[in-house]
Amino acid sequence: MNYMPGTASLIQDIDKKHLVLLRDGRTLIGYLRSIDQFANLVLHQTVERIHVGKKYGDIPRGIFVVRGENVVLLGEIDLEKESDTPLQQVSIEEILEEQRVEQQAKQESEKLKVQALKERGLSIPRADTLDEY
Amino acid sequence: MFRYQSLEDCPLDEDEDAFQTLGEEDEDIDQFNDDTFGAGAIDDDWQEAHERLAELEDKPATARELEDGAVSDEMELLGHHEENLAERLSKLVIENELEDPAIMQAVQTQPPMQQPGGLNSSIWDGSAVLRRFRGPLLTQILCPKPVHIRAPMQQRYPSPYGERMSPNQLCNVPNSSLLGHPFPPSVTPVFTHLQRAQLLGGAQAGRMSPSQFARVSGLVCSPLTSMNPKLLQGRVGQMMPPASRFRAFFGAPPPPAPPPSQQQHPLCPGSHLQNLRPHPQVFRPDTTHLHPQHRRLLHQRQQQNRTQHRSLNGSAGDRAGHRSSHHEQLRKDPYANLMLQREKDWVSKIQMMQLQSTDPYLDDFYYQNYFQKLEKVSAAEEMHGDGPKKERTKLITPQVAKLEHAYKPVQFEGSLGKLTVSSVNNPRKMIDAVVTSRSEDDETKEKQVRDKRRQTLVTIEKTYSLLLDVEDYERRYLLSLEGERPALMEERKQKICDMYDNLRGKTPGQERPSDDHFVQIMCIRKGKRMVARILPFLSTEQAADILMATARNLPFLIKKDAQDEVLLCLLRPFSLVLYHLPSGTVTSLLQQLANLPQSATVPAPANLHLAAVLQNKFGLSLLYLVLSRGEELQNSSAAVELMQDNQWTELMSMATRELLRIPEAALAKPVSTPSNLLSLFSRYVDQQKLNVLETKLQLVQGIR
């Protein structure tokens, strides 16, 4: 809130490190370089962070231009507190493997659930695939 | 370097007769040659440029000073045209607003060689003298399009139309006059003469320096226009990364790395404003985009930034310590400030534009209310305590007068037919939907019922909007002028009458034979709430009438309200009405509640109506209120007639009988038990029954 009290604007956030959560579930971390009136973002030195359990892995992505409508939320990262996390960083391969395992487990449990419900004569309608993560 | 004038003379018209061109082409080429290498060209420039280039690599600092000398020359050249441009642009600003912004693009993609008068006159009127090719760009610049930074900018003839030219893009164009600072020539030494010429040609063809842009549009980028070499340095340092790429492109040796030049000037936000002398702003009276208050605040902010930097550079302030670490980071961040201050202002400007409104109370009701409440609270606090006044800065949005824009779709002279362009402001009819009214013949009972309900709903909605209007009159009254007030009062009265008519159903006859309409409304949740809100506005008779109708139909309403339990909202307004009612009305009211015909004297064994009333929370509460009121009237001196009224006595006895009859369990819990009921009952019943009543109804305080 600079000189416009009562308004919210991303202008003060420029050139700071941010964590951006997208609608498709991805988490991006990067320096916010530019914005516009639609809250389209330009992220610099972006890293896509994948979280599985207590572990996370970073995939460097470079420069991201994110269309504003796909942003769920974003927040500034306190650089001092950034390293102060109980989470453990692992390599990309490892985290991708972990993610795959997790997805598989989820799918299987989902399948079992649907099966059980079918046996009872019930069915849950599939969610819209768009916002599925 | 090309002289400004000479470029303008360059015939770029393409619609010349083809057969004539051969001979003319030779002449043109000659002229081009002349301008480039011959008498038309100013030789010293490119030599100087080379010098500067050489020096640039060795001594960045001294080079700057040399540039400043050349700068003034060029600025003079541009200066003449700036003023002209300024005038024309001023016209453009006004007229631009009339354009449909949603189809701005369409206009700009026009073939450039149209006659100025042919295109939509509002854009081109003011710029008739302006070169055609500049036109579209100007509109773009005045309403800048989204920025996209082009890394290694290809060398090409920039087409001035149909492309999104943004300030930033132009910044990256080598040697563009819009290199993010008003002194393009300072960076010219980097490039060869020809390249510069090409680019300048492009620049003349349609671009403007930010100084023109800033000065003319009156936006708050004017600080950028002040002549300051230091600004230059900061900017040049910033510009080095793209410049280096350009150099690589042209095969020239890369310049010194950015950090050295940047170290001199920390590129923290506002750093480019750091050493600006206070620059008197030219407030254009017709820019409604930034409220003067905002400009002032912006200035303040800039000053604050400046003072912060001073404290940072000079003595150590409390904030300086903290801020220095922040600025340290930014200093080390070579990619900082990719988004220029001008661009940030542009985004803010758009955000502020969205806040412009003709009637903020209407457009932004919740925000206004919220801040009014806050202000009241803080004002109250200030009254009580002598604590430090918390300066709560309030956003002041410009109040724009509502302009009726008659939207005219884009037209071209000499074209057949109209453009099929549809935008948000000019929607096209896509489908021909015909409304077919239902025939009355084959309507079944259900349909009729449904229609009736729909009618009731519509009535409720209409009455509700009347109610909202009436409630708003107080505020309007305060805002209006003296002369308008009687008219406002009249309107208000009329609306209240309309509301009442709506509630009771407009009857042709004198009497209101049926409560049906009213009951229908009362069966709907929203209707009940609305009646509760309307009651305070009605006159006593009207309100009494409503009360009567409610009491008359209470069992039915109770039954209908079983799920909603909204009837209770009516208690408060009802009680308020009751306190104004005369005794006769109160008696009739009780009568209605008990559902006795006026002349009946034979009490039924069980009064079902009353029983239903008693078993309902609302009903019982209402009854209590009525009784309480009656008691009050009895106690007051002027109500002697109530005592003598046989009806009242009858009703009371009936009421007490009923109260006694109904088992306690079935009796509802009233909202509140008036304190004078005990004395009321004591008049009509003997002690034994009184005791029973007491315990049953918990009339004595303390038994809870």
C-alpha cells in the first residue's frame, strides 16, 4: 500500500522473491520482475518446486510468464527465513520418482474406492478434469 | 545524423504513380546519398560518435560529459517539433477518450496511407498536420500496450503500425530515442552512423521520445524529463546488458561489464529519481487519469524515497540500517528495475482509472461504508482519548463527470458498408430470439398457482426496490440543495404510498376486501422481512392496518412460517407501532388475535384461533405485547374508556381462559414477557387463577 491506501497492488512486490501457486497445482518460486493490470507475472530465475511429503525438489525453469488468471495466490518469500524449513531438499530425479509413486498410490486408492462404491450401487461423478491435481 | 526536417521530406508515399517512379527514384537515391554522406549530413556526428565510442571503453565517466554537450543540440532540434507535437497530442488525449478502447487495435491496423480525414475523425482531427505514420503509434503510446521486452532486437525497419510498440520495447531498440531516458544521443556512440540513421529513421517515422510522451500526457513520468546527466548514467548502466547484446550483433566489441557503472548508482527503486531537482510539473487540466491529490502524494513518495536514499548515503538513520541491507540486495541484483518506474506508474494509472466513478456510493458501496465506519470509530476514539492521532490516509478517487458517449462505430470514407466489428461497447446482435407469450387457454391449475406465486414474487421485488429508494432518501436529502428538498420529500411520500398499495394490493374499490394479496406476500420469507422494514415508514393508520391483517390471518401465517421462523422479525416493528395506537385500535387488534367477530358474545368452548396463536412464539409474544399495551393504556389517565369497554373485558377474559386451558407444555416461549402483565391479569381473574397464571407463564421475575 504505497500511495494508494485501501488498494492492493503488486507494484511493491516487484524485484522480490515470490512463491506463486498456480491453478494447476504447480508451485513456482522466482523473482517477480514485471506485472500488468491483469496480474500477469514475469518471474525470473524461476524454480518449480515439487513437494512430496517432507521432501521437495527444485527444477530450474528460467523465465516464466504467467497469465494472471492462472494464479491462485502468491506471496513474498522472506529471504532470511527461507532456509529455515523442516523440509528436506532432494535431487530432481528423486523427487520426481517420489511424485510418481505418490500419484500411483493415489490412483490405486481411488480405484479401490470407486470399486467399493460400485459394489454398493453408488457412484461419484468425476470431477472436472481441468482443475484436477 | 539526419536532420529532422530532411527526413520529413523523404517521400515515403507508396501510392505514387508507378510509372513516374523510375525517374524519381534516382533523384531520391541521390538525395539519400546526399543526406547520408554529402552536404546534407552533419559530418562531425559520426566522428564524434567514434570518439565517444573509443572513450567509452576506457573512461566511462568522462564520456558522459562529452555527451551532454551534444545532447543539448539534439534536444533543441527535437524541441521545435515537441511543442507542435504537444499541441496536437493534447487534442488527441481528449478525443481519444471518445474512442472505443475495446477496438483501439482495429484503428491502428489501418493501412497507413489513408488520408487523414478518411479515418475516424476523432483520432485524426488533431493530428492532421502530424505525419500519418506517427498517428497510430501515438495512440498506442498514449494508451500503451503491454510490454514485452525483446532481447537481441533484430535490426529491421520498424513498422509503425499494427504492432504493439511499448516504451520498453523501444528502449531496447538500439539508438532509439526512447531508450528509457530522454537522452538517446548519449548512447548513439555505440553504433555506426548508418545504423543510427536507420533507427532514427524508424524513430522519426513513428516514435516519440519519452520526453514528448511524458510532457504531453501529463502523467507522472515528468520527473524523467528533467535534464540530468546522472540519471543518464544510471540508465546507461542499466541499459548495458541489452546494449551489449546489440553490440555483439553488430560485431562490435562488448562494452565494460555492467557492474562497474552500476556500482556508482545503486539501482534501488526510485534511484533514478534520486538526484532529480524538484521539477515543477505541468498539470494538464484535462487529464482525469490522475487526481491532483495523487500527483501530490506521488511527489511526496518520491521525496520520501529521496530522503531515504540521502539517509542511506549520508548519516545513518534508524531505517537506513535496515534499508541498506535491502538496497544491498538490490544493488547486487543486476536484473532489478527491469520494470521501469514509468511502467509501474502506468499500471497504477490503470488501477486508478478503474476506481474513477461518477457516484462512488453507488459503484463502491461496501468500500465507502467500510471507510465511513472506520472514520466514525476513529473520530469517536479521538473524542474520548487524547491519544496520538493516527493518520489514516484515505484514497481519494477522482470524481469524474459522467460523459455520455455516443458510440460511433469505426467508419472509413470511400468504403462500402460498415466494419463488422463488435466490442464490449458495441455488441452485435447474434441471435434473433423471439419471445412467445404463453396462451391463457390451456393453463392448468398448477400453472395458475405458479403464476400467482410468481406475481407475488415480482410484487415483492418491486416493493423492495421502492423500499431501498426510500431508505436512501435521508442520505440524498443531506447531499441535496435546498431547492431540491421539497421535491425529494414528495417523491419519498409517493414511494411510500406505492409501497403500501403494493402490499395490500391495489383495489379499485374503497375497501380492501381481501387480505389475500397481503397474505401471499407474508407467506414468503422475503416478504415478511420486507414488511418489517417498511413498517417504520408507514403512517399510523397504514401500519395499524397491516397489523390487523397480520393478526387476522395469524394462524395461517404461523402454519406457513413453520419452516422459516421469520415472523419474529416482525415483533420489533410491531411493538413500535403498538405504542402509537389508540385504545380502540388496540382492542380491535386483540379482537383480531382472538378472532372474534365484533358482535359475538358467545364464547366458543375453545378458541382455535387463539390457541394457535398461543402455541406459537411469535403469536404469544404478539399477544403479550398487545396486552401489555392495553395495560399501559389502562394505567394512563386518558384511557378510562378502556376500562369501561366491554369488549376489552370480554377479550381479556377470553384470553385468560385460553391461557389457563392450554397445557404449559404446549405453550410457546415468548420472546419477552412484559412486566405489567401480572397487574393486568389481576384485574380480571381471581387470586387462585392468578397464581396459576403466574407460575404457568412465569410472570414473576426470578422464576426462570
